[in-house]
Amino acid sequence: MIGIVGGVGTFAGIDLYRKIYKHTDARTDQEHLPLALVSVPVEVLDRTQFLQGEVEENPGIAIAGIIKKLASAGAEIVGIPCNTAHSPVIFNEILERIPENIKLLHMIEEVGRHISTEYPGIRKAGILGTNGTYLSKVYTDVLSAYNIEVLYPEESMQKSLVHPAIYDKSYGIKAFSDPVTDRSRHDLLEVASSLVRRGSEAIILGCSEIPLAIHETKIEQSLVIDSVAILAQALIKNSR
């Protein structure tokens, strides 16, 4: 059984659930994989706020608790549809607390593996993500092992366009997920285009909620990498 940690971007969990079914080669109900999703958003503190020092408790503690619930339901392989939760200080806390028999996939490592395997010619990738992902530079740490240079938005764009497009309560994706607002989509595409102009050969949707706003497979001449779709495919592969 595949387990999904929900409530870390509530619609991101739903999107991962949907993409697992979308990418599964099944022709009948019975051929689909067993899934469990546990969403307890009130228990999981905001990952970016923790990385910015705004809250003290590591959200990895609550995420590990959800994984234990998934294990009790029969899950053996688990995915967390939140890029920021894979920052080492959070992810390592999770690993220390979950049952030994649980295989927890690392979303960002799966993205790096996917690019190196499917698009080995890519040498520069731009990242759209939260301030937490931006500050922790977790994509840099992972993709450098594949000789991929990571480009982040200019700091002014990150603070005024990318992060608000996710978090702003009047138009951000967390507040308006289905559908997202025109403003959040416009701002994210604007920043993506700026990364393309700086040489990005791929744009990684490095926040699990951004795929709700950007559905393109290419932005100008650059490939769009959906981190949620890659996690879905990795969960399917590892569950066989």
C-alpha cells in the first residue's frame, strides 16, 4: 500500500493521489494500487515558517506521526507532497521517528534522478518554490550530484512574486486552490520566464502547489518539471 502525507498543502495531497491513479497502467478498478491518505493539517506547522525561525517546533515531528498512522493502515511506501519538508533539518527529523519498515521516498532526489535519466543534457534548472525551499537550497544540494546548476529567482522576485503567489491570503494558491487565481498564475509564469532568460533549460515546479497553477509542459523553450507527478511515478515504481 502507498501512503500519502496530506495536509502539507492540502490540495497537493489530493493532486498526488490523483496523479498516482493517472500514471498507473490499469484497465479495471481492481488493477489500481491500494492507497491511503491521512490529512491532519492542524497538527503540521508551516514548514517555511519553521525554516525562517518563526515557529520553534519542527514540523517533521507531526509529519512522522502521520506516517505512523499510515503504517497502521497498512502503508509500506510513503510520499510527502511538500518540497519544503525535504529540507534536511525537517526530513532528517522524520527519518529518525518513523517505523523501520517504512520506505520513505525523497521527493527532490526523485526529481534529480528523473532529470538525469530522462533529460541527461540538462545542465541548468530554475526553481520555483517557497521561501523555505529558497533559503534551504535543498535543490542545489541534490542536483549538484547530477552536475546540474540550480538557478533561483532574484531575491526581489522571490519575495514579491513567487512566495506571495503561494501564500498570500487574498490571491495565493493556498487560499485559492481550485481554481487558482489569475494573479498567482501570472506572477509565477513571469518569474519562470525570467529564469529561462537567465539560461534555465528546465523549470522545476519546486512547490507542490505550483502544479495547480502551471499546467504547461514547456515555458518558452524550457521544459517544465512537475515534482508531484515525478513523486507519483516513483511511488508507483517502488510499490511493484
